[in-house]
Amino acid sequence: HKCRGTLATCSIPERHNLGADVKPTSKSCWRFAFRFHQEICKKTNGYMIQVMECDGLGDGQKIETEMAKQLGLKVFRTIEKTRCSHFDHTRMKAIAGFVRNWYDSGCQNKDVQTIRLYERQAWLDHNDGSPGFISYV
């Protein structure tokens, strides 16, 4: 699909994508509404957490990633490496540690970074090939 959440790329009329409050409506294209929230996230120095299922990214997730890259929005992509159906608070703590490190570094790296979640540890794939590591129990 060619829509990337902008009025220029979306085939849904502007009157359906934007309400009187200049926010997405219940009739908005999902890509338009998603990008709207990505833009708010970007303006507030936020980031996006994307969960990759065991069988990879879905088509919609690929579009979400492309839109984030267009905006320069940071994406942390998680991959569960032990059990695809199990996610608990300890894994969220590991993700929070990588996010905290990103904030502490000044939020300069806007690349998609993959966090590989294992049974008791997490690895962050750096673009330079060096892994980051956080252990959690």
C-alpha cells in the first residue's frame, strides 16, 4: 500500500482523517492515525517499541518502521528468543534499561535497534556490530 500516513499519500479524504480538533477520527486511515502519534512521540523526544513476533514483522509493522524512519523516530524492536508466548515484567525492565541508556547518551542514535530477549538476559544489537548486554533475574 502506498499510504505512509500523510495527507499527501493517503487516499482517504482529509475530512475523514482529521476532525475539527485536528486529530485523527474513528474514520481515519490506520496509517494516518499511527503516524499522528509517531509525530507526537518524535516532538517529545520519545521512541517506539515494536514487538517482533516469532514469524517476523507483519506487513503493517514494516510500514510502521518505514514511517518511523521517515520521521527520525527511535525504534527499539524486541525479539523474544526463548518462548514466543511469554513476556513478563523482568523483560520490560531489560528494555527500560536500554531505553535509559539511550536517553543517557543524549538520544542521538535514531536507528532501529533490536533487543534480543533471552531467558535471563537481553542483548542490544548495535549498528557497529558490538552488542550491549543487560542481565535480569
